[in-house]
Amino acid sequence: MSSDKAKVYFGSVQHGKASRFASFAAKFDKIVELLLEQITIEKKDKVAIKMHLGFNDGYQTIPVFFVRRLVEAVKKKGGYPFVTDNPTAVYNAVSRGYTQETCGCPIIPIAGVKDGYTTPVEVNYRGIDTLDLAGALKDADVLIDLSHAKGHGSCGYGGAIKNLALGAYSGPTRWRKIHGASHVDEYWDKEKGSPELAKKLVEVCPYGALSYNEEKNEFRRNYHDCRQCRTCLEMDHGAGVIKLPRESYSAFNEMMAIATNEVLKTFKPEKVMYLNFLMWITTYCDCLGCGQPSIVNDIGVVGSKDIVAVETATLDLIKKEGLIEKNIPPYNKHVNLNPDEDLHPFTRVHGPYKDPYETVVFAEKMGMGTSKYELIEILSAEETMKMEPPKREFEGEPTFF
Ligand code: SF4
């Protein structure tokens, strides 16, 4: 195998024996062990485990079961781990089972209790001068980017890059600046557009992605909800009053890559590792705060020291697995299921301008890693099928009989 390929470890949910030694937890532990051997944790290093703890009624975030195992493994290496996320998610994390007691380490709001503990980082992109980087993350010595891989409304996919690009900044940066990158290109001609046309367009959009404030004469597209179905363009009859600029969709992806790069600049490369959980692969991300049907089967977990490789491997595995068509929510009326088109499942669901690989391509161009990877499966079903399991125990350590 060529040495310029990044190693990506893969643990599948499929197993070769119904036994603990071949289980998904055993694979996760092994991948964590392999990665922790390859990064540097000095004694008393503060180790940030950046994950999304979810909101409200969302329960498809990474189970505390795995967080605790990761925390214990970091402690064994001499590090002082802490779980971190935005202050809102931290505040009500207990509703989803995450507490200091269950995780085994403190849970710290990433940008302080009032979301104001930040440092500006200069980006100068599309008129956006600075982003407010979260202080608790910047203070850490080591970063473990622990991400849930799933769909995302604005760009098709959310994983390791999105976990940092949006999750490592204050709320105003996340919502106004990073999402705002899509709103720089003009998509509504104020001079030519009438309030009557604006109202008709709002009515006609099948996804409620358009809104109009008559008082301010402000017309807005919510790029997260837009499926690029072109219904609004058809109503415009080619007059050019409303546009669907391709570059607006790319801008969010490029902005995410830039934001992530700024986070990574604050860590030494030997002090960062990535774990992506390819489970509960839903249409939208966990910010929605509600359960959703999985549109792709559970696949497993991947881990790497290379963010581009881990994201590429994640997307490739999801593409190979394909959509569970019957689980696609009925309100999504523009899913492209044409088998003759070589599309990623997330593009099929979110629309042609939402290419999940795009932000990864930007990240590679910025030098954050390589898309060339070697997938190393840990304890594959083929391997464990041939292995002799230890004596089976149904109620071991300790037993209460
Ligand atoms: S392209 Fe379709 S989904 Fe997007 S704003 Fe226009 S009508 Fe709405």
C-alpha cells in the first residue's frame, strides 16, 4: 500500500460471532486504542472531545456508552478529557443522558456559559472578516473530533468538518456568518421584483424555503430548506428577478472548510484524531432536535488522524450502502432515484447543488489532509467468524444470583 495514503480504521456493525470479542464495542475500543497510540497525549494534557450533544427531542446522537469508553481510554493515556459543545446543548444534555457521571468527565460549554468566551480569527471570505472561535476548544491541548455522520440541509452532509466548522464557534458566528456566506450572491432583484411576485413565489415553493417581509421589502431564501427544484425559477418565466446561484451553495462548503482549518491551526497535527459514527444516518442533522428515520442503514465507525481521509471514507461507505428508499420522508418530493446517474445518496435527497464531497475537496485543497486512504477493517465479520470465542457468559461480572 502506498505510503502517501492515510490510514482509516473501520469497525462495521456487522459481526462474525454473537460474542463480545467480535462486537461493535470491541471494534470501537480497538480503533480508539490504535489512534491514541498514534497521537501525542502528554501527562495532564487537556483533551477536548468535541461532539454534538443534540437538542430537545433528538436521541440519535452518539450514545454515552461510547463516549464513556473513549473518556476512559484517554484517562489511561494520562490525559484529562472533557466533553464540549455549544452552551445550549450542554445545558440540557442531561435530557439525552449525558452528564459528568455518565460520560466520566466534565461537560464544558465550548464558548463559555454565555457563549461569549471566544477569540476572533481572521478569515476575510466573502466580506466576512473574522469568526469567533470558541475559547474552551482553543484552550485544549488535544482535540478528539467525535462526530455523527448524517445528512445536512445546507450542504448535504455533516460529519467531522461540520462538527468543527459550526460547532467550534459561537452561535452568532455559526448562524450569521458561516450560514451567511450563502447570502452574498444576489438572488432577488429588488428593482425588478414586485411584492406581488414575491408573495406568489413564497406560496409556490414546495419546501417553504422562501420568505418575504413586505415592510422591509426583504426577500429571503433559506438555503437549508431549498431542494433546487426550480419551481421558483419557472414562475419567474426567465425574467431573472429570482436566481439560484450555484456558487451560493458552494460558499457554505468553502466557508466550513475555512472555519475548520482555523480550528486545526490551534492544534499540533500529532494532537488531533477523528472518529465518525455512521449510525442513524438521517436526512437532517441533530440540530433539528427530533428523531428522524434513517435513510441509510447503520454502517459502523471510522477513525483516522486525517480529517480529509476520514470524511472521504465516510462518504464512500455511505454511497456504497445506498438509500433505504422506503424511509425517505414523504415531504421530500424531489428525490432523484435515477440509477443511471452516479449520485451520492445525500445529493439524491438534498438536490443537485448539495454535493457532500464539496467541502472535503476544499479541505484537501487547503492542505488539511488527503482524500487518498487505506481502509483497514478491524475485526471484520469474515475474520471473527473463523475465530474461537471465549466461553459464553450471559450475566457476567458481577452476577447477582
Ligand atoms: S428552487 Fe425550489 S426549493 Fe429552492 S427556493 Fe426555489 S422553489 Fe423553493
